[in-house]
Amino acid sequence: MNKDNLATAITQQCLNHLSKEVELLQSYITVSTMIHDNLGVSTEALEDENDPLTKLGKHTSQMEKERQQMTTAIAEYLKVPPQQATVRTLMETLDGENKRLLAEKRDELLGLESSIQQQNRTNSFLIRHTIDLYQRIAMELSDQRPSATTYSATGALSSDSTTNLLQTDC
């Protein structure tokens, strides 16, 4: 096989794999969005026997194996150790249409990665907020309720020593 055919073959192999990576990341975004939408509302979708997180985990494991195969193929093509075999290093050796196609797919993956990172930050914030809310409610309902500190008419600090909500007469 001549050099151009080899370049096209390795490019096609990488494109096929990277397309699967795109699908996996899009699935992750879908699951992450579902978590976001159900945060504090319902865990029903996550408790389903067809749990999307479990499915995503299985796909991720399979993708790791395929990623290793792609890395090995790149390493063999470039005649470098697998640690040095990346799509970026492959792209540096290609030109024309092969390079352009890989660059487009790589950019698409990087865009999805950025989207996922933003969504993870948002979900993390919502989870922290939900936990904080539940902690405050629990403290209000228990003896661990923090006393409020206020200033009196004379400017002295005074502490509100009300009982907890469970002991308060309504």
C-alpha cells in the first residue's frame, strides 16, 4: 500500500473512532441534562432499570478499548511509541483533505468537551445549592438551628434564642 493510501486508511480509522467519541459525548450531555432537569425534583429517571448512567458507563468502557486500538494504529503508522501517538501528532504528518477532516472532527470533540465541562460546573453548583438548602431546613427543624445575632436599640449585640421549629407553639 502506498503512502497516500496508508494516510487515507489511518485517517478513516481515526474518523470512525472519533465519530463514536462524538456520539458518546453527546450521550453524556443528554444524561447530564436529564440529571440537571431532575435535580431536586425526581430520581425516577435515574432509578429506572435501564439506568442511563449505567449504559453510559458501559459505552465509556468500550470506547476506552477502541481508543487504545486507535492509538496503537496511529503509533504503528507514525512508527512512534504509543505514548506519543495522538490525533494531533498524526495531523502534523498529514496534508490536504485527510488533515482537514481530522481537524474538523477534533474541533467538534473539543467543543463538546467544553459544553460538558460547563454543564458539569452547573450541575455541581445545583447539587451544592440543593445540599445547602436541605442542611438549612434540617437545622431549622432541629436544635442545631443557629441563633441570629442582631443589634439592640442601644447598639449592643443580642442573640435570638428562639426554640427550634419543632418545639415552637403554632
